[in-house]
Amino acid sequence: MNGGGMDAHMMDTDGGAPPRPPELPSRPGQNDAVRGLLVLARQLIDQGQPSQALQAVVMATRTKGGDEAVIQALDRARELYRNKLQASTAADELASLFAECAIAEALPSSSEPAESDMVDQSFEPDARGTSILAETGRKQVMLDAFSDGSSFVCLQCGGLVSNHRRDEHYAFWCRNI
């Protein structure tokens, strides 16, 4: 890979690259020096030394195209970084909005009573704390289960019951009925 190809690769990463400055006239061994610097840069990356690798690439770019090539390459890298950062921020904001919408949709509005509110208010935790989960120190599991609307805490026995099994619970399993 020659140094000019490296400049083109660095400049053409997303298609809209500015024009390259003219290369400095080649001296004997210049291509070998550039090639050696690029090999060194790859080794430094593999060794976890990105700053030193960048210095080697800058030296190779300067050797092949002068200071103007270095400035253009660094400007282009900065532009790509900023664009990527802005895209990442926009994606994070969009994900937050989706999460807020999902949470708002999952929570029943105060104007619309939930199905669990209509059936003897048995969605509230047992004030006596007599559920097995509360007794074993896992009260948060109980709170989470009925706060997401999937379960309720039976006021009769203090048990945590799936909303889908409400009738069966009262008919067969509730120990206080």
C-alpha cells in the first residue's frame, strides 16, 4: 500500500472527501519510509497505544503530502467524529422518547380505571405484610409485579396472584375465603 493510497483511504471514508493536496516529489526510499511508518502504526494499535499510532500515521502523511495533507486529514477525521457523535446523540434521544412512550402506555391513566381497580381493590399490597414474599424479604418483587399491572396482591390472604388467575385464586387457592 503506498502513502497516496493511505491518504485517499483516510479521506474517502464516507464518499464526500475534499480534494487531496498534490504529493510532494518522491525521494528514493520515501515510499519505504511511509510503508514502515504505517506498519509501525498497526503494531502500536495492536499494542494498545493509539496515540503513538496516530503520530506514526501523521508522520507518514506528512512525508507523503506535507503539512497541508495532515491538516486536511485531521479536519476530515474531526468532521466524521462530530457527525458520528451527533448521530449517536440523536439515536439516544429517540430511544429515550420510545422508552417514555412505552412507560406512559403501560401505566393506566388516572381517568381510565384499570381492570384491577374495578375488582375489590385487591391490587394494593397487604398492609399486614403477611405475604410469603414479604416474609422472606422479597417485598420488592411483590411491589414490582403489581405496579406493572400483571399481578395483584390478594387482600384476603396477602398472596401475589397473576391477573389471569384471579378467579381461580378466589375459587380454589385463597386460604382465607
